[in-house]
Amino acid sequence: MQTIGKAQVIAQAWEDSLLGRIPKDKKDYPEWYKNRLELCKKCPKNSSNIAFFKLPAKVILQRLMGRQACSLCGCFIKEKAWMKTEVCPLKFVEGEKAKWNAMEVITADHNDFNIECPNDAFDIGLTDDESEFYLNVFDQKIGDKIEIVLFITHKDGFHVKEHHLGCGCMGDVSYNKHPDNENRTIFRMTLDTSKYTEGHFEKHLSLMGYTKDDPERNFKHFPLRIIGEAYK
Ligand code: SF4
């Protein structure tokens, strides 16, 4: 399993933009996109919020073009924020927390899965060894129930047959076909934090199923690690 290359992601961002997939009218922007743009607008790392003589070289051109860019990564904010696979680069700065998170993972291997989380408060990605997807639900008050919804897509369709939960705090599991995309499964579950202790938690979930083009019905495995921090 591997993530799509950075260059491809950026090319896709431009393609999305050039093809006009970013709505022309701001009133048609989806909430998650408006939220990202708003966070970037107020951010001190936004090139528009930095005095010209203090601008890093990588965003001077963007400023001269009259465009907002992130001074950490150099990307145009309008295009970067449109990509659900992107994450605010403060995530990679020691001691800092990303202002907005990745909502989608696209894997380059066609045998693998793409996964999208519609909740933009969570962060989604691949573990460092690329053996599992992870979902970071960040800080959670002990006693709360966390609703998790994921869209899991496989190019050949993925029929979930079984699930294995790491422990008893995971429940209310359901999976249904997406009404507009037969290759997409809507997965829902609840995480009950009432028995958690303070600090870091990790929960493992495995979905088992087969793809519709496989006459042998060999089970495929979709692994997910849910991580977060519990507090009182
Ligand atoms: S991407 Fe993150 S660091 Fe860059 S301008 Fe936006 S909020 Fe700030």
C-alpha cells in the first residue's frame, strides 16, 4: 500500500482547479472547504499576513501574483485547501498542531482502497509503514461517544462481510452501499470512551470482504487504527 505521489497530488489540485471543479460562486463552497479557507485566512503563515520584506523566497512570486499562499509549503491556498488529501503543514512542525486535517487517502495501487472521512475535525492517513490506515480523532472527553463515518472505495467494489473490533468500546457498526457509487461503502461505528483512562488510546478495526470481480471470493482485509487522546 502506498500513498499517491506528492507531484501527482499537486497536479490533481491544478487539474481540479483548471477544470473548474472548485465552485465559481463562493456560496456553493462546501462547509469543510470554507472552514479551511477561513483558518488559512487568519493564519500568520499565510503570505498575505506577512510583511513583504519578511516573506520567504518561495512565496514572493505568489504575492506578486496577488494570490494567497502558505509560507510553510509554498502552495496556493485556494487549490491546496480544495484537496481533501492535503493537510495543513503545521502538522510537520515540531510542537505545532495542524489547523486543518486530511480528509481522504488515495492509494496508488489499484488493488488497494481509498478512504474518505467527512468529519473535518479528524485526520486520516496511512501509518508510517503503510500497513494500516489511521484515523486520528484527537482530544476526546472520557464518557463521550464518538460517531465515526468513513467512505471506503475500491475500484472493483468491496463487499464487506465481516468486521473484527479491537475491544468492546467499538459498537453500532454498520456498512451500506453508497447510493451514488456501487464501489463505495458507507461505514459507520461508535466509539464509547466511558471506560478509557486518561492519555493516548489506540483501537484496531478490521473489515473483511471481497471484490465483485473476484470469482474465488478471496477475502480482502481493510485495516484501520483509530488513535486519540482521552481526557477527564
Ligand atoms: S495551510 Fe496551515 S500553515 Fe499554511 S496558511 Fe493554512 S493554516 Fe496556515
